[in-house]
Amino acid sequence: MTLLATDCHRVLRAAPLGLFSLLCACAAVRDGATAAESRYPAVVRLVPGMPLTQPDVVEWRVLVAVRAEGAALPTVTPRVQTQGAEVVSLRPETAALDPARVTAFFLHLRARGKGGAPSITVSLKEAPECSATCKLPLGIDLSALQWESWFEGKDVRSPSVRATPTGEREWKPIRLPKLWEEEGLTWVRTRFVVPAAGKAETLRVRLRAVDDGDVTFVNGHEIGRTMSWDAQRDYPVPPDAVRWGEENELCIAVDNPNAGGGVYRVPLLLTVGDTLPAASVFPEAAMQEESERARPTPLGARLPFRKLVVREGVLRYADGGEVALWGVNYYPQSWTQYGSLKKLGIDHRRSLDEDFADFAQMGLDIIRIHVFDTEISAGDGNLIRNEHLDLLDYLVAQCDKRGICLMLTPMAWWWSPSARPDSFSQNTPKQAMSMWEQSWEAQRNYLRQLLTHKNPYTKRRLVDEPCLVLFEVINEPTYWSYGDVTTGTPGETRLNDELSTRAMEGVRKKWHAFVPDETWQAPHVFAYFRYDLVRRYVNAMIDAMRATGAAQPIAYSSFGMADVDLAQAVADSNCDAITMSAYPGGLRDLTDGENLLSQLGNAPYDSRFAAKARLVYEFDAPGTIRRVGMYPALARHWRNLGVQVACQFQYDARAIANFNPDWAIHYLNLWHTPEKAASFLIGGEVFRRLPRGAEFSTPEDDQLFPPGAVSFQRNAALLCADDCYMQARPTDWQPLPLPKSPRHLVSVGTCPYFEYEGTGVADLRIDDGAAELRLLPDVERRKYGLSGTPEDPLTVLHENEHPFRLRLADWQQARVARKERDQWVRVAGTAGEFVARPGTYRFLRQNSKEIHK
């Protein structure tokens, strides 16, 4: 049999605390002594073990984590007492984890015979009152076994699976846990022996997660099936399915309908009896409602620009008031959007000017950019001054000028058509950016140079720009798994084999130096190793940024944090905020026909991040053209989670939005997708008006979260506030009271306050005796799709005329003027009815000052 895991018999969920505070909370303290009474107020956590080596011998290799408070780590020596097992060896880790003042000991235990599982007590010789006791459970660590895989086909799905494969197959070696890219059904299998002595016990197969679904068999007997990418599997094994004392086969059909899939998380266990051991040194997350974390307080004004700070996990203006910023990602300076503009001979700065005028009309709060470092850096991280950097500087200057905040992610890593082959990201797998220490210096050098370079348009260093209020270290970090590193297979890195292998070997060398010998190469020990690397990486990058004088809050991404060690590393790092994302329905074409509102309910969040502010670096309703309900529903969802900054991915430049050439499933532009743009504006108002932590019922349809409301079947999105009314498209649905005297109206088509048959956005703002109306052109949708060409566009704009009839009683007799260049020219009729074409109009009541000719 295989050693499984050990855990304290008493676990206190003392969230929100970091890993090593949790170690304190999990220690069982004897003789009534409390942590505060001890010289070493937090002592021991016991973690999983290793495989059995002989049929009559069970071996445990226990990782003992010891924490002590103080300016420096004192010398501590564990004392081990066992009942039913002998201590084979006890040795310290080669290097203590200094920042957290923690050291680890490798403890090798052995038990002979067929008796029950032994117990173990670990305390400190220097402080015997601090100890932890647990029973060493039995079972098999399935991740330590050899596995094989066979891909059955792209079109095969799990509902059709009724039996395991038979006959000759080309099975290939694989190490689990692992993610793969093949869409369809993949089989994985391994073999194990259960001693006959365990026959009286219940056997269970426990899989932490399978993406997306599984059908699991033991010796050809189906023991369970689940279709959920992140659900834990706990399948009892029928006694008649087991060959006691002989070889058994565990076979899993893994159903991956799209994107990445696999048996991708530990623990992977066969347990003997009902005791479930801890998966690792890192406790599973305790989830926390936002209302339990910090009570909401009033928002502060966004302008003028000023310093942001994080206090008790809440993003605030330094002079008072909470932050709530709604915005977009925007990329005319980089990637294919840059190339699309250039190919058509469009001046990038003119395009930026157009879009920033629209951003001002939309009331945009913030722009987020992940900088394509591959375009502006060399292999050693030196900054390259070129057109991409100059356009970024121009964009920053526009943010300063227009009063729009900027959230900057200095490293995207991603390839670009303009990527420099010698850039550091083009020579380092993304998984190695955090896990290969040799790559860190180039990243630090690049961060220092980017943040301190002087903007020619503002004459300021980038880090000193008033608009630049937030940083995020790197876009969507990824990491190598235990299976990757132990087998030395880099997997999909988007780089050539030589570069990938070089980086992988650097990580493997560090890993082999971490453990005493190869028998300690197990997932729980690897998690401890990776935790240390990633936490130190995050802190190293933050230190490099702070060294430039950066005082802005710095965030780190939650992307790729499926494993608890990664989440704990970020939680215990020095970052001020955590970033997250969501794409309901997935990243695929045309989701208009699916009601995805059910994916956006109230939800708790990982309490490890209670002290971090919450930001959304990317979100969207991808693949939508006609449906308008998702943006307000996303805004409501984000506020429930305590999110304070949310940036849609990504806004299309007006100059090329008619054929949407870049990131096609993300399609948003004020002129060319007017109904979606109006929905996005409603989302912004919902985001700023709902308090952080707000909860509402979330039925499958017709969701109300005043002042917002959305309906899938009616295809409606509304905002009904005392001072504002917005609707994304014409509707007779009125689930909320209409405001009596709104001062801001936005609609596509006729609404309760005016009649207008145009298909572009109509935006009316009222200010005492004057009102201003902006009408955008009609949109003709040439085809229902997400990708076009300049010759075969998706949309065409038309400057059509339509009657406009304002239905606000005290404004119907107002005079009307149209803006022609820099002058206001009188228009026939009154606001109660006149013929309008796209443009900007001003309404003046009789007692208003005449300003037009």
C-alpha cells in the first residue's frame, strides 16, 4: 500500500490568515497552554506521505512545518512520539523559508505487520506545550503511480461511455496531475495492489478535480461519473470490484469539450477507511461572504486624480472614500489592432483621439492595458524605444488629459506580430517566468526601465503619471505542475523545444536540490517547493517596482491558481490586491442563444485574500451580438464579490470596428455595437451605484437588482435611478419605477421619455435650463457574425434622418440648435418634435440665454 497523508486531528479555520498563521491555528496545543503563553506561539503542521515499498511495510514520509515568531528564526528541534510506527529519519530542510520564518523537517516513519494505522505526536523540545497529534491514515497516493493515456477522439463524449477500452491501443506514459489541450475523450489508467488485510475497510477513489467530466472504473466496474470541471469526486469502490492482494486497474474517461482539460489537481487518492487526510501543508480555502469582510462605506469622487491605498482589503482614496471604477481594455498601440490600423493607413494617434472622445461620452472610469513587453524589450530586459512605446506614451497622456484612470500590467508575455525575437519573454516559457529564478533579473531590469522612462508628451516618468493609479505584475501567469517537473516535460509553451527544455531543466535542478532524495518527490512536497518559488517571485517583482518610487497599489493575478499552494503563495505575498476574470459561456463564437445569467449568482470568495483588494482585469459577454443582459448582471456579480475595479476585454477602435479584426469574440464599440454599448453603460451605472457586497436573488431570468434589471427572454437591460434612465434597446418591460425627473437618458430606439427610430445610441443630458442630445449614426448590420473584412464589413453606418419627439412635459417647447463645427445653428421645430440626423443638439427653454444663431 501507499502512504497517504497526515493531518492534525484538530483544525481551526482561522481565516483570514496567511499560510504560516494557519500553521499556528492548526497546531493542537497540549496541557491547556495557549500559543500566546509559549516562546514559540505557532508550532507544527503535519502533511502527506509517500508510497509503500513492500507488501508488509507501510512507510510515511511526513513533512513537518514549524513556525516561530520573532525577528529571526530561532533554532528549533522537533520531538516525535509514535504509537505503532518507528522513526527512520528526521532531517531539516536545507534552507528555511526566511520571509515567513518557517522551517521544515523531513520525517520518515515505518510500520510493519497488519495492524491499524499508528498515531504520531510532534512537539518542540524547546516548547513541549506546543504540539500536534494525528492519526496516520492508510491508502494509496495515486499521483505517485505510473499512468498511461489514450486519446479516443474529438467527437466522443462521456454520456456514451459504458465500458473501458478493449483490444490493442496505443497507450502512452503520462504523469498526473496534468492538463492537456486535446478536445474530446481521453482515457487514463494506472494499476495498484490492495493487501488482503484491508478487505474489511471501505475503499474510496477521491479525485480533487477533472476538467470537464469523468467516468471512473475499477477493474471495468463503473464507480462514478461527474460532469463539472471543478467538483471534487468521492467514489466508493464496491468490494466485489476489488481484487484483494492482486493487481487492480483504475481507468478514467476524461471528457474535455473545449479548451484545456485533464485530471489536473491533487489530491488523487485511494483511501482505506473513512479518514480523509489533508491534501497538503496548505489548508483548503475557507470561503467568505463579502458582507463578513468589511462593511461598505460611501464612494469617493474619482477626480481629481489622487493616491489610492488598500486598507483592510478595501481600495480607497487616500483622502477618503471607496473606489468603484468601470472600464475597458484597449490596445491600438500593440498586437494585431496596431497592425490592422497600420495596414489600412489609419493614423494611430487620430484613432486614439476618436476613441478617447467616445470614452468621455461613455463616462469611462478606467483603462487597463497589459503591455506587450515582447514589442519593447531586449533579452536582458533593456527597454527599446520604438513606435509601440511612443503610442503607449501618447495613450497615457490622453488618460491624463481626459481624466481617465489607468491600470497597467507591465508584462503580458504574449507573442505579437511585432514581437522582437530577442525579447526576454520570447526566450522564456511563461511557466518559467515565476519558477525559473534565472529569468527574474531580466524582468526586474525591464520593470525598472519601463516605470522610470520619461514620457515625451507629459515630460514625466511613467511611474509619476497622475492617471496611473494601479499596477498588476504580469498578465495571466501560468505554472508548471508536479507532473511536468518530475517528468521534465515542459508541455505547451509556445516556444521552441530548446528554450523550453533549458528553462525546465533549471527548475528541475532547483527541485532536486530542495528534497533530500528522490523518495521525497511527491505532490505535497512539490507544493511546498512551488509555494516558496512563486511567493518569492511576486515579492521580487514588487520590490523592483517599489524601488522606482511606485506608490500605487500593486496587484497579482489569480489566473492559474487552481492549486492551493499557488493561491497561498499569492495570499502570503506583498501584493496589495488580487485580480480575477470571468467569461460566461466560455471563449467561443456566438453565445446569443444561451441564457447565461445563472452563472452570475451571489458567491463567497477565498478568505485567504481578505486583506487584498479585488480587481477584475478582464471580463466580457463573449460571442454576443444581439443579447444585452450580461453586462449589468456581471456588474451586479462583481459588486457582490467585493470587486472595486472591473475592465471589459476589449474595446474595438472605432476606425476598424466595422469589421472587428482583433479578438473577434470580444466585440464592443459605441458606434458599431450600440445595443451592447448601451448595456455596457448600464453595467457601469450598476457597478458604481450598488454597494460593495450587495446581495440580490438571482432567478434564471428577469433578474432585478435596483436600480438595474435584466431579462434574457425579453432581451432587455434597464437602469431606473432617480436621476438617470437607460435602456439597451426598445422594450415595454417596466419592472422598476420610472424616475420622474431624470437628468441623464440613454437609449437605443424609443424609450418612455422620447420617441426616436434611429438605431444608434441616443444620449440626452439635462442641466437646468439647457439640455444636450447626442445622436450616433444608424447601424446597418450586413451579416450576423463576429468577423468581417474591410471589403465585407459586419456593419455600415448611415447618416439617416428621423423624427425626434421629447416627451418631458416642461421641455417640449424648448428651442433646438445643432452643432455645426464650432457654432450652434437653429433647427426648425421644438424639442417636442423636430427632424434629427446624427450629431449633437442643444435644447433651450424659453428663459434660457440664446447661444445659437
